[in-house]
Amino acid sequence: MMSSVPSGDKKSKLLVYSVEECPVCGQKTKRAFAVGDYVTKDGAKCTKCGNQTRVALVYAEGTKPSG
Amino acid sequence: MSFLPSSVALQGLTATESEFIYIVFFAGLFVFQFAFGTRIQVYFALNDIGRGLGKLKVMKEKSRKEAIDYLVNVGKAPNDPSQRVDQFLDYVTIMPVGIDPNGLVNKIDHVVTTNNDRVRAEVTALIGQNNPVTVSISENLLEVATALNMIHKIVRHYYILGKKTNSYFTLIQLQMLMPMIIQESDALLNAVDSFKVGQPVGDGIGPVSVSRLMIGKEKRVIAKDTVMAISEYKGRKLYVVKADGPMAYVGQPGIAIRNVIEEMGVKPSAIIMIDAALKLEGEKTGEIAEGVGAAIGGIGVEKFQIEDVATKNKVPLYAILVKQSILEAITVMRKEIAEASDKVVQTLQRVIEEKTKEGDDVIVAGIGNTLGVAQ
């Protein structure tokens, strides 16, 4: 008889990123999420124009399941 | 063999020996299935549910441990919180009686608010600090542990009841529900990882979208755990409402919208609500849907309050929804959902342009858990 209880799925691993966006030139920089990051938090200086960037998004992207 | 036709058994005219064995075998199988089929299915159902129950127990214990670890390691609880957490997990909220529906929503609101206040007071007392982010995360972790504890208890109740009474239908129904129960429990357990580190969850797409309209604007507390900022778009004055982030709050958008209209005396031409919506299987994550009505989930109190104030003041309600699954809604925000925020803002701007005119006031509410989303 087939079991109706799902067994351990092969889940894709999620990597979480923070995207910093420059409010002046719009340049976006994606980096790994660091504990304490939140949307609208000040980020690093923009590498293009030197202005203060801001964390615009925090999201997870999946990687293909191995095996 | 009494079940064979007497003519066949006695005379042996129509069946060869092998045919006879064949008939006996299948006739026996038929009788066996008739007599014991249900018992066999009950046996398999019990096995199946028992295995699921084991998984639920592991999940329940893991979430409890995660909550205690967070209270100790991040919350810096001065004493061992285990005993208090166990009491917390069994705490019940008794909903008001519904036989007289008059004023029922206010009664539910009162009970729920009392419970929320109690949870926050207890968590604050448990941990050795007042950091609102840590307190709100602790509240959410304890809520997850409580939910998993309750799911485990209910499934165990019906499992034991079905076993005791040998009730085929109780067990089969429970067996059929088990995949969904396990899936939702798994989603709850996965949510713990996001909560612990303060990552925005899929449900936070409303707050993420409206936070863009609030950056650099003065914020004021408009209701408990809820903030409002005044913004401007193409000659319209926007009253933007969201829960106070980056704490794991959902706020009180119902009271907030009521306060904007009744206490501040604003006469909005539209209320536009942005929220996550559960997608149906086959729908794409991050798809945007538009509609009318109050886009808000939960127990129904906030929805009632918003519909009530909108109806009284004849303000049209518009909804912008971002589709996602239950797992995606309560775990770390997926890329497809986060990137939908650009489209949400574009849709919002279009709705404002289409439904209102220059000089109008508009209330924009970002609904959902605002963990990891400030303003």
C-alpha cells in the first residue's frame, strides 16, 4: 500500500541574499544576507557614484537539489 | 466447500482440478477480503498515521527547542525558560460564544487583543531585554511551537480514538488528511529558520512594497505596532500604513485605517490594500492579481473593521495581491515574490491614476508580517 505520509523530500537549498540599491544612480549590488539586515537599512557606499545605498530587498534563491 | 455450487463440487463435471483450485482460491480471497479487508486497511492506516504522528512529534519538539534556544542565547533569559515555555504551549484562548452574533467581532477582538498583550508581557518578562525585534521574534517562535504542539495533540487524539474504537472512517479520514497536515507543519517548522535571523517572509510583500513610499518621510504610530507616513503621488496625498518594522509584527491595520478616517478626518477617495494571497496549485509564485474588497487574512476582525469603516464612509476598497503558497508565505521571501514588489508599485500607481484624481486623498495599506522590513 502506498504511504500517504510524505517522506523526506529532496528540497533545494535556499541561499539568502540582500540587494543594496543606490537611490541616486539605481545601481544594485547583490550580496549574501548578514544577520541584522532588513529592508530600508543603510548599506555600503555606492561603487558607481559614492552615495549611500539602501537594502532594497532580502530574498532567497534556490539551488538545484543534489542527488 | 460450502460456498461452491453443489453441482460443481459433487459431480465435477464442468471443472478440471486446476480450475477447481483456481475457483476455490479466488472465492476464498473474496471471502477473506469481505471479512478482513476493513481490518487490513485499518492496520495500514494506523501504521501510516503513526508514522506521520512520529514526524509531528519530532517537529513539535524541534520547534520547542528552537524557541528555548532563542530565548536563552539571543534573548539572554536570566533563568531556564523551559518550564514557562511548556506552560505557554498549553495555554488556550477561548473564543466568545457565537449563538448571539451581535457584537461578536468586538468580543473576538477583545479576547485576541488580551491574548496578544499577555504573550508580549510574558515574553518580555522571560527574556532579559526589551529589544522589540527580539521580543517580537520570540513571540513568533513561541506561536509556531504552540501551533505545532496543538496539531500534534489533535492528530494524536484522533489516532488514539480511532485505534480504541477501531473506527475505520475516523482513521481513513485522518490518513487522507495527513499529507496536508505534514506539509503545513513542515512549513511552520521551516518558518523558524527565517524568524530566528529576522529575514522577511513571503507574507511581508505588502510591507516591502509600501515601505518604498515611506522612506525619508516622517512616521507616526497610528495604532498598536502600526505606523503611518504621508506621501505624495501625482497630486494625490497618500496615507501609507504598515506594521512597524523590522519587528515581526502584523500591526492593527483595521484600527489604523479607521483612525486615519475618523480621528484624522481624512476623506479618502480609495483604500488600496496590498497583501500576499494563497495561490492555487498550478498558479505561479509572484503573480499579481487585482480586485476589490479588503485584502487581509487572519481571524476576520481587521477585515471587518476595514469593511465597516469603508462602507460607512462609502470609500471603495481595492486590492493588489501577490500569489504564493502557504510554505512561501511563512518562510524566507523567495526571489519571485521579492521581485514582484516592482510590479506591485507600478500596479499601485496605475490604480491610483485610474481610480482617483489630483487633489484626492488615498489610503495605501501594506498588509502582512513586517519582519525584516523597516520603513
